[in-house]
Amino acid sequence: MARSIGTKLSLLALLMPAAAFASPPSGAVVERSTPTELTVRWTSADPVDVLISDKSDVAPASATLVSARDRDGEHMIANATAARQYFLLQNTRTGETTEVAERLLPLEGGSNFRDLGGYPAADGKHIRWGKMFRSGGQAMLTATDLDRVRQLKLSNLVDLRSDEERLLAPTKIDGVAYTAIGYSMAKLSLGGGMEATYRGFPYMMAPQLRQIFAKLLRGEQPLAYNCSAGQDRTGFVSAMILSALGTPRETIFADYHLTTALRKPENEMPRIDPALAATNPVAAMFASYQKEPHPKPTPLFTADGTSFLSYSMAEIDQKWGSIDQYLETEIGLTKADIARLRLLYTE
């Protein structure tokens, strides 16, 4: 899967720490240059052993060595298997390791399905890979895609979409505990454009956030959550999860804006029947998006460069004083809950 230079730079910027030559290999990314070829890149002053596993959170002794004492900061995996793979980069001098995986799942009929792992978190830690996934709609997944998703061994899928969207484009992921909270698409159609919509998310998405955090606190993971594009409602929910885990705000915004490069709008909704569009306003709205032969995602900024997500943050700051206070007052997360989340999902 080819990526633009801008996307590669964005991915690197998300993960590159301030100390470029820290003992654990740093700045680690995994990129897919072709459907069957992966390249792992990192920075280290010392030689690095590259190990691979089909499971996250494994000890080096349980992983397979694929490159020993690698000094050039890069290793290519040719003929990469269909299974999701996790890489351990071990500093041969100190024994310290860094785990990294491909952020975007390479799905034929998916859009914006990606892992939250690897982002910086509280106390100098990072979010664990393979525990939380964000996504667009899954109505167009192929049989091959469904095999890849099954390999994630999802425990829960939380659908953030409205009643109308779920009827128009039901998920193809089955065999996984499924949660959805009913509401009408009309709740998103507020006067005031994107600012009003994003200012409404802290209220509108609170029931879904309570469900997600309750599942994460019970250790019910890996967990995935989605809306239709995986950008607006999913972007807000991701911002709240990352905030709870102590991810810096600049990284939260960077993750949010990755959506523009990683969406595939043609995979988010089946073709709408014109007869249905004539009688169903929500179907008509999605049908209007499908008039473009090759629809492109719209950057998530206003004309003056304001990030849409900043409106949600501003609403929280004005109403609750801080995200921490919002999570405590509105979502019900205690300080002990936050500590448990960080224990379970950061390392």
C-alpha cells in the first residue's frame, strides 16, 4: 500500500521522541510499501535485534529473530504474511525493547481501521499495541479483510453510528460482542456547522464513552470502535481515550488529522439505491457523497486553519474546566480508574 511522503512524515512525527538516541530503539515505525512487503525503521546508537511475533506483549524469548545486531535502522520483511505482526526491537547492549506494529490495517474494503498503540502516554510510557482499534464503517469488508480482523481476536466492537447508519450499512464483523446506543442522525444535523457538531460531542458521545471505558476497565480487550468515516465521532472518542492515558495533546491532534490520509470513503458505505434515497433523508445525504466517482476526504480544518477537534476541547474547557474533570464528572472515571487504565494499556 503506497503512502504519500506527507503521510510518512506524519507517522514519524507522531512517534519520534525528543531523545533520538535513548537506549531503547526509538522513532520506530512499520510501513507497508507493497501488499506483501513491510519495512521496519528505528533510531538507535547501538545494534538492534529485530524479532517478530503474531501476538503483542510477548517477551523476546517468545518471538522469532529475523535480523541480528542490525545497525542500519531499517529491516524489510518480504512476503509478509496475512497475519498481523508485531515487532520487538531489542537494544543488544542494554536489552531494552521497543514494540511496534503497522498502524493501519491493510484492508481491501476497509477505511481508516488503525491501532492506537505506540503513542506516548503518562510517566514516559507508551500505549500498548493490539489493545484498542479505531475504524470507519465495516460494511464493505471482504472475506480476506474479515480473516485479518478475526486475527485481532476482538473482545468488543462499539458502534458509534446512528440508528439510520447502522441500518443502511450494518457491520460485517460478527462473532464479537457488539454495543450500540440508539440515537437519530438528526442529532448531528445541528445549526452552526462543524463547530456546533463538535461542541455537541462531549454531551452526545458521553453514553458511548461510559460503555467503552467500562469495558476497558474490566479488561475486555482488544476493543474496536467506529463511526461511518472513523473521523468525527471516532476522532472525539479517541481524543478522550488518549487523554485518559496521558497522551500529549499535540499527539492527540496529530492522530486525529491522520484520518485525512488514511480514509477510503468509497469503502465506508454501500451504494445507495436511488429509490431509497428518494424517501430516506439520511440515505439521500450519503447518496450525495457518492456522486463523486473518486471521493476524497476533506481535511478536518476550517478555512482559517482551526482544527474541528479544537471545538470539542474548547467546549470541555468552558463547561468542565479540563478533560480530567470532564472524564470524572461526566463519564464517571475516578482517579483509581485512570490509574487502572494506565496500568492495563500503557507500558
